[in-house]
Amino acid sequence: MVNRFMINQEELLFLSRNMWNIQEEQGVCLLKGEPVFALDIGTRSVVGVVVERNGEKVNILGAELEEHSNRSMLDGQIHDVPQVTEVVKRVRARLEKKVGFSLGQVAVAAAGRALKTARGVAERDCSPLEEITSEEVLAWEIEAVHEAQKSLLERDREAEEYPCVGYSVVNFYLDGSVIGNLVGQHGNRVGVEVLATFLPRVVVDSLYSVLQRAGLEMHSLTLEPIAAINVAVPSTMRRLNLALVDVGAGTSDIAVTADGTIIGYAMVPAAGDEITEHLCRDLLLDFTEGERIKRLLSSSEEVTYTDAVGVKHRASSQDLISLVEPTVAEIAGKIGEKILEINRQPPQAVICIGGGSLTPGLARKIAETLNLPHQRVAVRGREILEQVTGAWRKLQGPQAVTPLGIAITALERKSMGFTNIRVNNRPVRLFNIRGGKVADALVAAGVNVRKLYGRPGMGISVIVNGEVKFLKGTMGKAAEIAVNGEPATLDTEISAGDNITVKPAEDGKDAAGTIADVVPALSSKKIVFNGKEVELKPLITMNGAPVSYRTPLVDKATINYRSFDTVEEVLNWLKHPLKAGERILVNGREADLYHSVEDGDVLEIRSPEEEGETTRVVVNGKELAIRHSRNRAPILTDVFRQLDFEPHPPEGKKKFVLIINGKPATFTTPLKEGDQIEITWQ
């Protein structure tokens, strides 16, 4: 579990990679050779610097520092905007007087502890028949960012006002397997996993408010830990396993390098103010007096002070150092624990910067915590910035590193810039972490991704007599996106001042159908079975219940129907199994189980013992002996199994005519001895 006051290594690693890869054409800082104005708005003071590139060197044109008159900032967060604004105005005015030109744009840094990250996964069903497009992938990425935001809110309700400042794709998934790129693929289900980073709106807005009130424009933004590591540990030193600790007033930033890269960051919510508060508590002092005494401990052998009730005191610095030693040890212990948490082992050395690092005994206690020789933990100041020249009087000591880091980070285009745009006529300030595209603007504006890409209508699958049948839903309609009135896509590049409009997408319609869509047209049949007329009505069931052709389909249903197309189907329905020796007759002719059955047919099942009697009749002038059962009188159908008669009508004939003794007859008309039968086509 990450401490609520601490940013974890994954978060800052993500931002550092993004910030350090910004291209020059994004215009997030001034061109080489042009001055950069930077402000380090810290918990105890505001430091302003103006620098410019001069060949391989960075020249400081001017530097000013002013402390807050009261605690208008806590732990790097602005609590009193008007008071901080006044300090910024005075620092700016003195700098303008010194450098001789107006300062309108400024580079600033946010406290690293304010960042939060979360992972999000978006999963979607898709048609395997359609190729996945880059537009779809981008939409799924944005959906995953929204899922990350939901995840963040679930564990921290305070994160509701945290806009996303960037994201990176962790993995793409296709049908459950990791894949390098989804574009151009085919599959049934896709997934996108992202790591999204969120910066609380109050952090940026409070900085923005101060600068706006001071008549300044926020030109670029970095993070204090990134600014410090960028200049204090150059890339040539990062093959060493080093820890950088920036001990400020409210927080201590930690960064660790190894094998040529930065392997992690952390934040400890304890720093110089804890020492001051310890002195104030034990010596009964106000905060300003406690801060004054703390600073004298490393430079004076003895200090005098007046407590809150007006009593004057004189104390040796060594006694006061011993007094605060438990707090110093506690801070050092927390710093050491975080270094070990990132590095898994003690580093080769620790570099301490920041005003709080001057606290007597802090470096020694850090060395003891990490089991390092004391000389391997050193407090370093501006002397480590070999490429920086000028303004030595104003910017000295370890507290000079971070403000110069902010300026140099902006000078070298390693900070975040801003683009002011409008989304559906609402102003949006967009961080330029990954380039200006419509997709980034919509994420920053909090546009619901569900409104960007229409969901395909759900299909219906059913099993009909053992065969799977599928009805498709309609495809969704994508959102209509326009930039300044011109059609655009999520990948369209944007510029400052652009107006983006989004007409919500339309979801496809879910599939719908009735039994008639999956079952062929069936009709009733009337046949004669063993001398009795039987009506064969088709039966359709869905999930075991009888249904009609108009019944709506249910997804995943099992549908069965019987159509009585063969002798076997008829016998099964009549529950009349065929016994050994029995013969099948259809319209008096020998047939098998697979013989088709049509409307009006006569179906008989004969056993050998049923054919023991003979009745003689005359058929078309010829005498014919008909064999039949003793228990049953013969019917006209019996004639056909012994008569050589063409069942198909000759050319020009259509009607089949049956006459017995001069009267019309049917297949089931009973016969008796001597009947005169006429069978003709007319």
C-alpha cells in the first residue's frame, strides 16, 4: 500500500519517461539561446531564476529569493494564494529590474507527492470478420484510461478532481493473449491495459491562480523530483547506484539511479519543518523563531532566543542538536527505508540536497540507517552543477539545486507544456505530455468514451435441431468529431485555440427475430395410417415449451421442430416401432423408413400373418386377387401394391380418378368380392 503522501516509483518513472521524450516541435519551452524564467515556489521560500544557454554552459542572468512571512504553504501545497502571489510578484519585479526585460512566461514545478497513478483495462467484443483499425484501438485506450480513473476513485474518493495528464499502454490483448499491436488484427475479443497518471486539479490550479494573479503565464510544468535528479545526477553518473535525497521544508524527495537509468522515486512526508516544530514544542517558540534557531545550529556555537512568554534564554548549539536528535533520526530512518524499498539494498552513495539537508547530523544518521561509511553520504550544493555559471551570491548551497533544476529542465525541453483548447465549447487546459491530438483533449475534458464509439448491437445465437444459427445486431455509429467545424478523428492533431465538438456515437441495435427466422415453413399433413385418418401437425418448441412462428427468439435458446418428412419421423411420432418382418407400404407400394411422406398418402405397416385372405376384384377390366389380413377388409390402397400403375400423370393429364362400381372412391374405400374398379388420369 502506497502512503497517501508518497508517490511511488512506477508513477514518477512513467512521467519521467514521458517528459524526457517530448519532441522539440511541440514547443513546450523556449528555443535554445532564449532566456528561461523559472520559479521554485517552495514551502519556505520562493526562488526565481532567469537562465540562458551559452554554448555548453547555462548562464544565470539573475536570481532572487524571498521567504514566506508565514506558513502560507504546507508540504509543497499552496494554502494561501494571495500571500504567495505577493511574494511571487516581488521576486519577479526584482528579477525584471536585474535582467532589464519583462518576464511574462514562467516554468514551475509541482510537488511529486501530489501524483497518483492507476491501471485500467478496457475489453470489448468485436467481429472476427472486421479488421481492427487504429481509430478503434485509440478509442479503447481512452476507455481504459476511464477505467483507470474509476479504479483510482474506488480506492481514493479524493481523486475525483484528478485530471489525467498522460498514459502509456502496458499491454494489448487479443482473444486472451498478449499481442504487440492490435491494428490490422482479427478476433472475437480485445483488451487494452494502460497506466494512467493523474495530477490533482488543485495543485495545478493553485499554481495557475498564483501565476495568473501575478500577471504570469504558466509556460511549462515539471515535477520537483524530476527537476532535481535531472541536474544533480547527470546521465554520465547514472551507471552508478546512487540515491539523491532532496530534503526540503515539508517533504523529502528520493530518486535512485543504477545501470544508466533512474530506477525509482519515492517521497517521505518529513523534512526540515519537523525539526523546527520539535524546537518550537520543547523551547516554547513560535515557528519563525524556531526556524531562525534551527539555521544557526550549524554555524554558531551558541544561540540566544526569547520564548513565547518573554523569557530570554542562551543555549549551546550542541545541546539543541542533541535535543532534536530523535527527530533527525526518525527522518533519516524513513528516508533510509524508502531507499531500501526502491533499491532492495544499500546504494553505493547518497547525495543530499535541499535546505533541510543542512540539518546537523542528518547525513550521518542516513549513513547509519543504510550501513554506509559516513563519507558515502554527502551534502552537495551548487558546486555539482558544473555547467552553471553566474549569480553565486544569491544561489549557493544545497537549496540552489532544485530551482536551477526547474530552469534547466525547461531549457532542455524536458517539461510539460500547455495547450488551451475548447471541447464542446468548454475551456480545457491540455498537458502536452504525448502530443496534441483530439484523443488527448477528450481525455483531459473527461468526455465519456462510451460516447465516442457506438457499441455494436448484440447478436442472438440459437440451436435449431442441433445446428447453431446466428442473427447479427447492427453496427454502431461512431461519434462525429469536428475540429473548428472540419471533420476529424481521434488521431487528428490539434493546436492552441482549437474548438473540438463531439456528437455522441449511436449504439447499434441488438438483433431481434422470431421463430419464423430460423425454422422453415411447415404445414400440416393428413395421411391414412393403417386405415385410419391421421393429421400430422408440425410442433415447434423453444427450451422445451411449444411456440409459434411469431414467438420472439431468446438468446442461447434450444429450438426443436418436427416436420414428418419421412416414414421414420411419422412412426416415431405415432410411437409405432417397426417390428421384425413387417413391411412398409406407402400408397400400396413397398417403401423404407426414409421414404418421403406427403399430404394424402396412405401409410400401412403389414406383418406376414395379416395377409392370409384373398378378395378378387376387376381393375381396369383385368381380374386381380388382393391379399389381405383375415381381420381386416381390403381397401382401395391394397390394389396399388399389386398393380403395375404409373404414379406420374402422362402428358396433358392432371387429375387422378378412382371409380368403384361406377361411383367415385378414395384410397380408403373398402373393397368386396367382384368390385369393378377404374383407375385413370384425366
